[in-house]
Amino acid sequence: MKKFNVAMIGAGFMGKAHSLSYAGMPMFFWPAPGIPYRKTVVDVTEELAKEAAQRFGYENYTANWRDVIEDPSIDIVDIVTPNDSHAEIAIAAAKAGKHIICEKPLARNAEEAKKMWDAVREAGVKHMVAFNYRRTPAVALAKKYIEEGRIGKILNFRGTYLQDWSADPNSPLSWRFQKKVAGSGALGDIGTHVIDFARYLVGEISEVMAITKTWVPERPIQTGGVDKLGTVKGQADTPKGIVDVDDEFSTLLKFENGAVGSIEATRNAWGRNNFLTFEIHGEKGSLYFNYERRDELQVCFADDPSDSKGFRTVYTGPAHPYGEGLWPIPALGIGYGETKIIEIYDFLKSIVEDTEVSPNFYDGYRIAVICDAILESAEKGMWISLNETSLSVN
Amino acid sequence: MKKFNVAMIGAGFMGKAHSLSYAGMPMFFWPAPGIPYRKTVVDVTEELAKEAAQRFGYENYTANWRDVIEDPSIDIVDIVTPNDSHAEIAIAAAKAGKHIICEKPLARNAEEAKKMWDAVREAGVKHMVAFNYRRTPAVALAKKYIEEGRIGKILNFRGTYLQDWSADPNSPLSWRFQKKVAGSGALGDIGTHVIDFARYLVGEISEVMAITKTWVPERPIQTGGVDKLGTVKGQADTPKGIVDVDDEFSTLLKFENGAVGSIEATRNAWGRNNFLTFEIHGEKGSLYFNYERRDELQVCFADDPSDSKGFRTVYTGPAHPYGEGLWPIPALGIGYGETKIIEIYDFLKSIVEDTEVSPNFYDGYRIAVICDAILESAEKGMWISLNETSLSVN
Amino acid sequence: MKKFNVAMIGAGFMGKAHSLSYAGMPMFFWPAPGIPYRKTVVDVTEELAKEAAQRFGYENYTANWRDVIEDPSIDIVDIVTPNDSHAEIAIAAAKAGKHIICEKPLARNAEEAKKMWDAVREAGVKHMVAFNYRRTPAVALAKKYIEEGRIGKILNFRGTYLQDWSADPNSPLSWRFQKKVAGSGALGDIGTHVIDFARYLVGEISEVMAITKTWVPERPIQTGGVDKLGTVKGQADTPKGIVDVDDEFSTLLKFENGAVGSIEATRNAWGRNNFLTFEIHGEKGSLYFNYERRDELQVCFADDPSDSKGFRTVYTGPAHPYGEGLWPIPALGIGYGETKIIEIYDFLKSIVEDTEVSPNFYDGYRIAVICDAILESAEKGMWISLNETSLSVN
Amino acid sequence: MKKFNVAMIGAGFMGKAHSLSYAGMPMFFWPAPGIPYRKTVVDVTEELAKEAAQRFGYENYTANWRDVIEDPSIDIVDIVTPNDSHAEIAIAAAKAGKHIICEKPLARNAEEAKKMWDAVREAGVKHMVAFNYRRTPAVALAKKYIEEGRIGKILNFRGTYLQDWSADPNSPLSWRFQKKVAGSGALGDIGTHVIDFARYLVGEISEVMAITKTWVPERPIQTGGVDKLGTVKGQADTPKGIVDVDDEFSTLLKFENGAVGSIEATRNAWGRNNFLTFEIHGEKGSLYFNYERRDELQVCFADDPSDSKGFRTVYTGPAHPYGEGLWPIPALGIGYGETKIIEIYDFLKSIVEDTEVSPNFYDGYRIAVICDAILESAEKGMWISLNETSLSVN
């Protein structure tokens, strides 16, 4: 069983999640496609990097991400930094022949994302963008039903991603509210997960029509480098800075296959936590998923007997995708960690078996094109056709 | 206690609902503002009208609706016919000085609706359009919270109305699928209820941007005059006719007060029955309602303590709007009947107290303007501003 | 279509519900088995009776219930008085040859109930006890599944009835808290509905083992005769009286067919409104019902494919029991009123067709035997076998 | 930061869960109370143990559990074997001065459990029994509310644990169905978790009254040592063996503080997966928890305003117990893994800080006493008082 040396660049909340997945993956999926070894962790200072190594179980640490690019023993580079550094790191890693897993969104915009996609293609390395939510077993089960034709031709997709961690206007101005770092707001941060669902489950999007809103125009400036996801609040007298990204967007969609849809994402929905949902209507049935109750997929089959038709709550477990590797009884329960463990499993498998994994940098790039189109549509107040804006792929 | 002689024109499913409300209203709301007396029922033939009188408890019957217009003893005309006859009947009733309650949508389009609104204004009669769902106690409670400022300034409204009774392509071509009778499809039939919610709870809509879809382009021609709401299916060899209205629409909204929103309605959502929902995000809280669980309103208050914040499921009962008149314990349960009983109560109160009731023909007309704009937007692929299309009111 | 003259004795909340059902039944179930005519209403004073006649639509009124027993034109006597008068009225009505519908519980104890059951048998009249909840379409659907063998042999029944209308210790001492009027507390008032479910769905109970609790030993004495179901509170200085019935009981059950079970009922469950539930486990499936979401039946079939097994939420409508008579689309919604309308429909049908209706006075008597046994078990701390305590029936 | 060498005895599904918690705990709770080091894993054969070491990340392995007892470098012994070996291993480990964490139930019966409790007390080591579900943040939040008096004096506790993994009669006869290995059936395996909840949240139980049932009297004999939790089925021609434990039990409870309650657990509830619930009614509020939706606690406060009272769905996150260490946003989601990570965190903290952790072997012993009493009550058909059966503790 081959060992893969991993270098993780970034050590915030997402670094925690990824480290857990490296440790836990072989425990779940056995025989594992390979054994990930936590070799080196990178953080912004030596002190932070040293602490991260101890906390997350890495052998080495450094404050200079180029160290791991140059280290020939590193097989996999894992990028869990803010969005503005994804491109530079990924392109360097690709040139150095590393396999790359990169947090979402792939980049701040389509132009950056295209360069990353070009780089990995050219280098011939494996690449993945970490839209982990599609690896929730219930979402993979929805995909299975659709592929088996069990809900028929898809007519409509409705997706939402609603949160409230920054609904409070005193929630600090982290990098997630700054266009130069994040690229966009709710769109890139959470909306991209829903766009990933739409492409994964329904197909390629052809046109978008959108509104965006920035409900909180300025926020207390954050001190310290940590990504404070709403758990810390600024004081009344904290100086404020400008929010130059969207807090919310809402979009109508047309798909290439004739389906229609809509997506809404906001961080100003009091009481919603990680309300990542989709509802899909097909000619032969319907599906509903809500990550807040992520073990469950709701499905209605049109051809059930009329006296016993209705949404079934399918509680995912051993009989469902990834189920044999996870827990032996449904409802022991899938958390965020498990989605990341599955992600790493599929990524290592793609390396070992030399296959493409999805979503990869091409998907990340396509999603960036859609994001750019959504922002353009909101600005111009008109439908934007993606076929005209996106670059061809071969 | 004044007795009001009612003439009901139409005797289908909606005639049943309205008749129950005339019989039941004083039982619930006592002392009643007046006692409705079921005087005359009108149906398309003498035989049907005679049977309707016996079934629904009317003293008289006729097959000619003009009889009741000309009958000076009639105080209230209740129009529960298909949409294409609303205008002619209502205008005649107004001229004859009758108070009018008319089923929704008020008319097939804004032009017709405007004439009806003009007629009742001119005649000085009381008028109401039967968007009964806003009288569900849980919806009225949402209105109360909003008016009291308990969820703050509204940012976003999302409404849906999902059904599946005609998702089967062999569901018959009733009048609801014919533009010349219905005016529009899912839009007028069910979407208007959501538009009514949006205006009631958030405020006037300023712009719309929409998609429409007709998923089932032809259906088995229906025989017989009854409005078969999906309970009867055509045979494979039944001749088919063209559906020239929408099965589904999806729209983005801008409100005059700066809020944004979206509405989706479809009759092709397998497993959804009367999935009439709204979710509203305000600066201080959120609301969620689903008619399929119509006794309940979900509300989250932002200023609840952080360790006990979350959506409350408020089960409506005696402590909520209309509650004292209804049932003495929450969850004895509100059905469709109760929404209609409340509707008649408010209508009679407006007559007795000589006040305006809402939604009235003006609201019905405004909603018709919005419907026309949605269809225009879907056709042209562009935002339609309502201030430019709608006629002024004073 | 035969007309049936109804005399209703009692005019409180239950009188409202029954009057609505007389008015509404033929509107729903057409052709109706008969037309109930609201002939005479009885209340405790002339004034109250007169007002009740106007409010509930009765032709006559009286303050003396014996008037209607002696009135040869009366076909049906409907008893909606407090429990302590059921026996006297019902026995007199039976002797006078009236058909009788009596509110639940049938009587304060088994001895009284036995006399009532003897009286109606002897008189040969039709008799029904108003356990209306089993006529909720979703409950009738559960019965249908069970009879069709779709969940197999039943192993376990768990029922609850949780309310909070008297959880506040200042909720007044209505007759429902007085043993001499009510017979028992939560047991007779709400627990009997669950016992009715258990017998209806599973079969005869053979043994019980119970605990009872009186959480609020004294309450403010109520002034006025109205049945104040928690909507009015006493003042701090209101004199208090003793509560000599149970606020809560919990019982283990053994059924004659080998199934086991439990029932719990309480009026001290803050946040529960009309939380009347059952869960049934069979060898081939499971059922779950909650009256708070009364349109829905949850069912899991063991033989569904492993990748799509789970509880189905069957939303009752035209395809389910009583559905054709009710509303043409699921989720227009069943309220308390509809359960009572169905009840009257089945009762009139039994009169016209000369068949037995269930639950009747025999069922009411058997339930009273079970209640007595539950109280005896709680007092003695031991299992009580019903076969030893109950009288034989033939 | 002190390193603790762990020896894990057993390497089945529970070994996976515990290993993940050793790896992940410091990633979540930082600074960690100590760093657990996966030193040695024990399984039944050398081959299995070797594979377990590789899979779960242990430095050494052995097929003889006495090796790790004798190894002076081992600080913590983790017992995740079937129930019949808990006592022997734990007593040996205690004598060797090891801290011990033992899977639940602590032993097959109270007598065994008492010896274990005596051994750890005598040895002065730290001890914990792995009732991990009480460490679900939503359950810990319920405890916090209760301790703060927010639901007042507790009146009633109702707990259930419903599963269906062995509802199929061809589910194999694993050790969990054999009295000599397991001690009892659903009672010890899952019912003990509910008993742990009852004691944790309400207080000590004083009397029990129970029924037990074995619905499937014989099952296909399992080949191989793995604990097949329902994922594998026997063939029709597989020889069968006797099930001599309960598939289901149902019990009434009395608590020392005057509260009453009931517990039901079964493995024959089709459609229920890990339906571990409690509902608690207090004088000032109610609580509801269901592990199938484990991120959520439902709470109703009696003193909320009457127009906005109802169950709140509190979605656990950073503002709730253990929240700061877990995930930065509610609904990223707690899975089974997180409950085990918290468990290890609290255990190591108790070692480092030399405090008692709960539930410990005393709790495990008390629960065993209750289990014995439940079985005795079911056999004798009478209430069993725990104060008479249990041994005194000091």
C-alpha cells in the first residue's frame, strides 16, 4: 500500500478538516487506495506552523509554502488558504509535478481559474477542487437515482444555501468580505457549492439571470489573521471597513438539457445554519436534500401506488454510496468530517488508478465562469449566456 | 343581527367550500357580524342547480346567473365560476348594487381586472377577492410579527407553490389548461396566492424577471363540465388538446422597499401537494410557513440568547389571530374550511362596519398586472418594471 | 333522501363541532345517506339555549333535555354534555327509541357504561361514541394497510396524547378536573382516544400496568359554566379547589394477539398541543401518525429496495379513505371539523343501512373497562387482567 | 503536553471509532489535555491485529491482550471487545495501574460490573464507560438547561431507542443475540444508552416495571468473528441458533425525585435507524432530542410570550457545549465520530486534572443494576425497587 506524503498549506478550520481526513480515511476505507502521510504543514509564521504540526500531526512545518513545492518527497499539495493565493500556489505545485487538492472556490474569477486548469492539464498531475458536499452519501444517492433514470427527465432544480453567521452587522470584516481576497461574497463562498450540485446532478448551465445584494455595507475591521466565522464580534467602537462583495445572490438558471432552475444563497438568513438544499422535479419523481439533515434524502417516485405515494425519507447507511466504508448502521451519523474523508478517498483512488476525479480544476473553472456571469448579469440586469463567455475545453 | 342573502354562482369544489363557510361562520365567530343566508345557487343546468341547492343548503336555484343579479333580495353575489366569466358577472353585480366576493384570480388579465375594479369603485359596493390562504392564522401571525417590527426590515422573500395533481401527462385538459378560459396556468391558478403573500407581507413589487415552462404540451380532452383536479385520468386513446398556458413559472422580484425575492410555482412537482410556502429574512429575524403544515409558523428571533436561538414552531391557537373564534386548543386543527370561514367573517364585517376589506378588487387587479408582467418578462427575457405598466389608482 | 331530526344536548365547543358537521356533511358526502336537520338544541338555561339555536342554526331550543327525549319528531339525540350526565340522558333516549351519538368518554366508569350499552342493545337503536380521531383519513389509511397485511403481524404499539393547555397551575378547575363529573382526568379525556386507536388498529387489550400522577393538586375554582380549556387563567387570589383526577398516566399494555405496547397521556407537556400519536411496528413495516400533522401518515415497508427504503410521508387526499368526499387535492387540509363530518356521515349511513357502526357503545364500554383497570393498576402497583374484570358480551 | 500511550483491545467497528478519536481529538480541542498515542492494538489473531495496526495507525500489535497489560509503557487501556471479556480485561488492567475506558454496557450483569467498579476504585486509576451519546452537544445542552433550571422541576422522562438492523429474521446470530456473551439483548446493547440519559438528565431511578420480548427466536448462525450489524444476511439454508436475549423491552420508571417515565428499546422497528430519543416535561418547559437529527435540540419555554411560544429548534454550534472545539458554524455537522472525540477529550482531561469523569464504572455498575432489575421485573411481572437490590456505594 503506497504511502503519499502530503503537504498542507494553511492551517485554519479547513486545515483541521483535511488533517482529520488524512488520519481517518484508511480507518474507514480499507483496503485504502493509499496511506496519506502528514509530512509538512505550512502556516503564516514559524510559530503558527509549529503549533499546527503538533496539533494536526504533521512531521514537519514551515512558514514558506515554496519549501513544500521544492521538496521532492511531497506527493500531494493541499491548498486550504484564502482564495487569493490559490492560483499562485497551485500553478507552482503543478509545475513541480505535485498532485493538487484545492479548497473552493478554485479562484477569485474565471481568468485565474483558467490558468490553474491550464497548468494542471499541462503538468499531467491529478487535481481536485474540494466541493465536499457532493460527497455527502445522500447527495451521491441522488446522483445514483438520476443516473438510473428513477426520477426521469429533470424539469427543475432549486438550490439554496442559507446561513446566518454574518447576519449580525458587527460580525467582523474577515477576508471573506473583501473582493481582492475572496473574489466574491456569498456567491463564491457558499453559492459555488450549489452550482456544483446543479452541474453534478442536472448538467451544464447555459444561461443565468441574477440579482446580488450587499446588506451590510461595512463591518468592524478584523484584527489577527484567523478566519473568524461569526463566532467573534467587533465592538461598537471598532473601526469599520467596506464590504465590497455580495451578501446574497439569487439567480434563475437555464440548463443545456432544457431544465430550468434557481439558486439563492445568503449569509443573512437568521436561523439558517448550513441550509444547503436542493429540490429536483423530474418527469417520474422528485428529490429533496437539506445538509442540515444530511443523513437523509427525500425521494418521491411517481409510479408508487396511489394509496402509498409520498416522499420517502431514505436514511443513508451501508446500503448507499460509500456506505460500506463508513458506519455499520444508518444514523450513527455523517458529519462534516466524513464528507472530507470520502473526498480524500476518491482523490487518492484517482491518483493510484490514474483516472479523472470530479470535481476537478475543470469543474472549478466552469463554476468560476458561471460566477462571473452571475455577477455580470446582476450588474447589467440581463440574461448572460455561458456559451458565449466561456472558453472552449478539449 | 342582520341576515344577508347570498347568491352563489358556481357549484363545484369551490362552491362546497364557500357554502360550508356560510353555514359555519356564525358558529365560530359569535356574535357574528351578520348571518349569511344561503338564498340561491346557480349552476349550468337546472338539474345541476337543483341538486346543488339540496346538497349545499340553498333555498332556491337557477341556471341563469342573471336571475340573481336581478333579484333585489340578494345582498351578496359570490362568484365561484371559471375565470372567463368573472368580469361579466362581477360588473353586472356591481351595477345591481350587490356586494361581491369573487374567486381568484380576479380575472384573466389586468385589462379585465381593471374593469372590475372600476365597476365596484363606481358602484360603491364591498368587494373581495378570495385569496383565502392569507387568512390562515399562521400567515396572519406572520403579518402581525412584521407589523410589530419583530423581524425588522425585510431583506428577502422566497415563495413557492408546488403541486403535482397534473404532473401526470394524462391528467385531463380541464379549463385550467386553456388560456381563453383561465388566462394563464400555474401563474394565475396558484402563483397568484404567492404574489398575494408577497404584497401582503412585504409590500408592493416594483420589478419582475421570469421564466415560464409548459412541460406537458397536450392533454386528454376532458368530457363533462366538472373541474377534474387530477383525480380522473384520461385513457391512452382519448383525443388530446393543446395546453396553451404555463405549467410552471419562476420569477425574481424587486420590491419598492428595497427587498428582493423569488417566486416559483409548478404543478409538476411530484410529491408536493399544496406546498405553498414562504420564507422571509429580516434584519432581526426570519419566518417560514408551509401550508402543508398550516397550523404552524416558524420564527427565529435574532435577539434570542445565543444558547437558545433557533426557529420556534409556533402552533397557532387561541392566542393567535382569529384564534378565539376558532378552536379552544391549538392543533385541533385548521383545514381549508376554516380559511374560508374566516374569509366570510371578514367580508361580512367589512359590509356591516362599512370598511375596506383586503384583498379586494384593487389587490386582485394589482396582482393581475404583476401576472401580465411575469408573462411579458418570460417572453422578452428582460426585467419588467411594474410602475411603467400599471395604471394609477386613486 | 330522508331527513333526520337532530336534537343536540349541550352547546359548548363540542356543540360547535357537531353542528358544523350536521351542516357540512351532505356538502362533502353526496349523495348523502340522509340529511341531518338541526331541530332542537338544549342548553342549561333558556337564554343560553336560545342563543345556541341562533348561533348553531337550530329551529328550536329548550333548557330541559327531557323535552327532546319526549319529542316524537326527534330521530337522533346527540349528547355533548359533561361526562356525568351521559348515562342518564343516553338511557332515557334509548328507551324513547332515539338513535344516539354520545361524546367520549362514554361514561365515568365501566359500570355506568355497561348500563348504557345494555340500554341501547335492548332498545335496538343505533349508537355511536364520538372517538372522532380514528376517522382522520390518515388513521383510516393506517387501518387499511394493517388489514391488507402490508405491515405484517403487529409487534408493538406506542401511543401518546400530550397537551399543555392545563400545564399552568392557574388554569381553572373546570369539570374536567373533578372526579364526580369527569370520572378521571387525562385518562378519560384524552387517553381514551389512544386506547380507541389501540383497539381499532391492533386489537383487544388483555392486560394493563400503569402509573398515574396528579401534578397540580389544586386549581383556581372556575366561575361560570363554560368549559374553559386553558384559555382563561385564574387570578392569584382566586380560591382553589382540589383536583382529584390524574394529570398524567403511563401504561404498559399486552394485547390478546401477543403484541405489546405503551400509552402515555398528559396535560402537562409544555409545547405539545394535540400531540396524539401512534407508532406501530409490524413484521413487515412500521407506521407513524401524529395528529399535529394530521394529513400525513408515515409508513415504512420492509420489502422496499434497500437503496430506497425509508418512511414514506403519505399525504392523504382523494386516493385515501373518505378522500373522494373531502377535498379534491391533498393538503387543502383536514381540520377538526372534517373528522366530525366523517363521523356523522358514518353514523347516518349505519342508521339508513341498518348496520353496526364503530366505535359504538360496546367499544365505549370496553374502553371504560380498560380505564378502570388502569386506575386500579396504578393504585395497586400490579398488572390487571381485563379478562377477569370485564363483563362478558354477547 | 503529555503523551499518553494507548492500547486498544478489539478492532471492530468500535475500534475504528475510537482510533479516529485518538487521531482527531487534539485537532479539535487545542490545547489538548494530552496527546493520545496509538501504541498497540490487540485483535484475535496476529494477522488481524497486524492489519488493524496498519489500518488504524498503531505502532505495535499483538493477539494477546495480556501483553498490553504487562507493558509498562501503556498508560490507557481501551476495551472494545464483546461484553463477556470486559470484566476480566478491566480488572487486570486496573491491577496493572492502567487508566481504562471500556465500551458499554460495562458488563453482562451487575455482579460483574460491581467487581469492575471495585477493582478500579481499589487501584485508584481513572475509568470511564463509553456511553458516548450523552456527549452529543445537543444532549449536553439539555443538561445545561436543566441545571440552570430553565425547564423547572422535571415531571416526566420518555426515552426510546429504536433500530431495525436486525428486524429481518435472517440477520445473523452475532454475539449480540447470545446471553452468555452479551448478557442481554436490546436492553444492554442500546437500552443502556437511554438509561444513561435518564440518570444523567433526571436523576437516580428508584423503581422499574418492565416487559421484554424476543420477536425472532432463532437466527442463522454467523460464521467468522466479525460483528455483522445487519449488513449481511444468512441464507435460507443456513443452520439456525437460539436467540436467548430480548429483542425489545419497555419499562415504566419512577425516579427518586418524584418524576416518572418510560423507556422503550427495540431492534425490530422497521424504518428506525438510530432513533435514540428523549422527551422531558418540566414545570417550566419541555425538551426533545432525537439522535437521528443529532445536531438539534428542541426546547419549549413555558414563559415565552403566548403569541410566540413553541418548540425552538436549537441547532448546536460554537455557542453550545463543546462548540468552540468542534466546527466554527452550526450544521457543519456532528457525526458519530465527534461524540467519540469529545469522549476521549473528557477522559484525558480527567486523567491530567485528576478529577472524576462521568459516566464512569460506578455509573456503568448502577446501569447494570437497573438492567438486572428490568429483566427481573419482566420475569416476575412486578415492580422492582432498586434500593433493595443495589449495593451501597461509598
